[in-house]
Amino acid sequence: MKSYIPHISNLLDGVIGGLDLLMPELILSGAFLLSIFCGILTRNNSKLTWWVTVIGISTSAVFSIFQFTMPSVDPIFFGMILPDAKGALLKLLIGFACLLFCIFIHYNQALKNHAKRTDDLLSVLLVVHIGLSLMATSVNWLMVYIAIETVSIGSYIMVGYMARDRKQSEAAMKYVLFGTMCSAIMLYGLSLFYGYTGSLCFVEPAHLIGLTKMPPLVFMVSILFVLTGIGFKLSFVPFHFWSPDVYQGAPTPVTAFISTAPKIAAIALLSRFIYAWPSMQATLPVEIFYLLAAVAIASMLLGNVVATRQDNVKRMMAYSSIGHTGFLIMISLTDFDRSFSVLFFYLAAYVMMNMGVFMTADYLEERLGLVNVSQYRGLGKVYPLLMVAMTILMMALIGLPPTIGFVAKLLAFSAVISTYQQAVSIMWLLLLATGAITTVIALFFYFRIPLNAFLREPKEQMSSLSYNGLAICACLLSLLSLLLGLYPSLLQLNS
């Protein structure tokens, strides 16, 4: 024990020295503790907890902006976290998704009127936000695992927070069981990484060199195991089985959140691992490239094809989410110098589009009890503004001009073509062809909503209802998707 005493001061210096670069996470931690006290002190009023959460997330975002303007720094906390400009941008996007979730909760009557109220849900949101921020900035597999588990446990609580019937309880149970299994498999894969390389920091040359020297079979098995944990958060094929049931069974605000924010952090993590190879003047192992390319193709095909058979809006969006994950993976594999700017633009577009669709769906579900696409018949005449906004968001999800979705997919295809010209491979052509074909397939299920809303007569008379803040927010998101489609330079990063 005495032999460790001289090292304690150095360890403390290493921890204290990195605290100023973790101000966004520290602010969220403080907001989490304050939200718990607010929930205890104001048992009959959740407004104080809501404001604490919103202010905490907003303040954290402000400090993330400060980090974006800071010069490049080395990894902190003994090489576990890299608080760089890319991580700061992604944390801003995660914060934006969390704020939209707070708005969602504020106007969702089912959550507000539930016996548990929303205090605990908001506290869990802050913890999940911390985990997502760490996922986006981690460069050490141990920290990655801790961050993923933090997000996963918080997500389990969110999904089962207001389970009222068998279907919702079943969705929560599937989510927990599948997530626990994927976590255990990932941990075993990380143990193989450490056993063969002696390091867990995946931006160090020693770790990457050690991976390339592993026996090919062990290397493939360990990569598959590690991708199991990341694949669970991204819900790409073949780790997508949980998403349709969970999306349908969870409260709509929670569905909207888990379809956006965890994807940002998970794709950021996967991209950091992919980008680590060229940044160290190394080549991404061909086994990893072909594996991820196959996953991207399978996700785009399965997600879009199966979505055409769905009538439930939330299940349709679940398969849509799987298809978009394929696009995100495809972008991550493209040219290192420009892929991050394209990836960020696509993620920002995806958050706006998905959140807007789920807000509209939740408004219609609460006011009229509509959960299926076929039930949207004639809604365009009753809610013209809302259904026009929904149509714009559907156009954006397909990738039609003049929306932000068109620019996002155009940038993605341009990045693939540019990379194919540099490294001629049939796999790039397959990715390009799959992306183009699935975009056409997407027309058949996304346009079913405006088709029913504007071109078909309602089965029964509907009375017009006043718009609340949720519907207005959905309309603003659709307007923003149009604005950024016309002026994409407002969001684009310098390559």
C-alpha cells in the first residue's frame, strides 16, 4: 500500500487537470443532483424539475460551444476522453435532441398525468445525456463501455417508465434482455482486444498495430463482439430486432429520443474508431471495411423494404431508422478528410426530421387516437398546416428537394463517389446503388401519409382542434428543414 502513496498525487493531478475540459458533463451532473432534490421537495409540481433540466442542458451546450473554439488538446483522464471540436459539435447536437425531448414531455398529457409524474424521467434524461456526451468523446474502450452502459440503463428506465399494458411491458423487457446480452458480448470482445494488444486506447498506434497482429480468426471474432454493443445502440442489421417492438411500445416522446440521440453518440464512437486508422497513417483493415459495408447495405435494404409493409406509424419509423443507420455507416466509411462534415450534416438533418415526425404523430395520437397510417385519411382537410408540415418532413426523410434531407443524401452520395474515385472497389458501387434504390423504395411508405391525408376522404367526420406547443414545434422543425435545404451553408462545416 505504501508503494502507491507517491503516485496518488500524480493521479489526482491528472484528474483535476482535466476537469475544466469536462465542464459540460459537470454541469449536467450538478443539474441531475438538483433535479432529484426538486422532485423530492415539489411532489405535486414537476415544473421546477423541468426548468432545472432545460437550464442544465442549455448551460452545458453553451460550454460545449466554448470547447468548439478551443485549440486541439490531448486526451485527458489518462487518455480516456478526447474533448476536441468534433466532440463538442456532437454534444451540441445531442443537447438539441435532449431539449426537443423536454418540449415533448412538457406537452405529453399521458406522461404529465401519470402517477409517477415526469420528475424521475427528467433526472434519468440528464444521466443519459452525460453518457451520450462521454460516448461521443471517448477514445478508450473501458470508458466507451461505461458510457454505453450508462446510456443503456437509463434508456431501459425510459422505455418502461409508464408501462401500462402487456405490450408496453413486453417491449421494455425485450429491450433490457437484448441490451444486456449485447453488453456482455461486447465486454468479452474488449477483453480479447486488451489481451492481445495490452492497451484499450484505440487512438494509440500500439493498440491499432496490436489489432493487426492478432490471429485473423480471433481478430474477426473480437471485432464482431465489439460491434455487437455498438450495433445495439445503432440498431443496425442484425441487431435491429428490438427496435420495432420497443418503438411501438414505448411512450412516443421516449421513442423519438431513443431514435435520435443514442444514434448520434453511437455513430460518433464508431466513426472515431474508423478515423483512428488514417489519422495514424494506417489503413483500415479490409475485414472491418467489408463487414461494415455489408452491414450498411443490409440495413438500408431491410429497413426500407420492411417499412413498406408497416401500417403502425411508430413501427414504420423504426424500420426507417434502421435504413438511415445504413446511410450513416456508409458515410463513416468514406474519405477521412470530409466524412465528418457530411456525417454531422446528416445527423443534424435526421434529428430535425425524426423529431418533427414523432411530434406530429404524438399530437394526433393524443388528440384523435390515431396510431396507424390508414387512420390519417382526410386529415389534410382538418389539419392543413400540420399535415403540410408532416409532408415536408416526409419529403426530407426520402431525400427530395428542396429539403435538408435532399442536401444530406446528396452530400452522402458525393462522398461515396469521391472515395470510389480514390480507391476503386466494387463495394463502393454496391453502397451507392443500394442507397439510390432504397431512396426510391422509401417513396412508397413515406408518401402513404400525405396520400391518405390529402387524397382520400375520411371514414368519419372530424372536428378541428386547436394547435398546442407540440404541433407548433413540429411545424417549426419542418420550416427549418426547408430553410436549411435552401441554405445548407448555414449548417455545413468547412471540410
